[in-house]
Amino acid sequence: MSRIARFAMAAVLAAGSFLAVPETRAADFLVSREPGAISLCAHPSYLRKITNRFRYQVTHVPYLPNVAITNFYNIRETRYVPVGYRHPIMRLYCGAKVILSDGSQSDIWYLIEGRMGLASIGENVEFCVSGFDRWFVYDGKCRVLR
């Protein structure tokens, strides 16, 4: 590599370090402990993601009824594990009731994990609807996500 190219690369890297944006943890920011604050469990983007993935699940897993989630209610936070030395990933455990397209109701348990999206960008959501875990991925009656 030529001397000029090395100098140019060093200049670009040095300029980039001055312009670097400090690390922010959006999920930690949204999990608010203030009275009256809306929980991250009820955030529409997570509920929409669960609804879409549930629809995919019932159409691709054999012998599951062909239903969809139409509404969530009684959304609650069941446990919060903040980022720390022993827990490098923020985890928020949630529970709710869902109304399905056939009119039945079921319990749903889900987990929001900070910085566990694609390439550690964004959050991941894992969920389990009681009665729809045909392969016992989350143990009987969604015990793993409670």
C-alpha cells in the first residue's frame, strides 16, 4: 500500500472516531419504572411482530388450527432482567391474553431481548401461545417464557 493511501486511510479512521455516536440502549431507555409509563410489553411493533410470526406458525406447523391473533388484552410485565455483569442481555418477560379469529381466548407469554436482533441490532421477540406449542419448544404450557 502506498504511503499516500495509508495516510488517507488513517485520516478517515481518525475523523470517524471523532464523529462516533455514543452507544445508546433503546430498549433500556423504553423500560421505564415511572408510574403511568407505558410498558415495552404493550409496544405496537412487538405485538405486530408476534401477530405476524404466529400467523406464519399456524400455517407451517402441521395439525394446528388455522387461526390468527385478532387482539391482545391484559398485557402485563412479569419479570425484568436488566443488563448487568451476570446478565449481559436485557430481558423483559411479558404475559397477556389473546383473542383468536375463531373467538377463543388463550394465554400468551413472550420475551423481549435487547440487542439480540440481526447482527445484534434491535430486539428479538420470542413468544408462546398456550396450546399452540406443538413441539414443546417452550416446555409444557409455555413454562420457559413465564
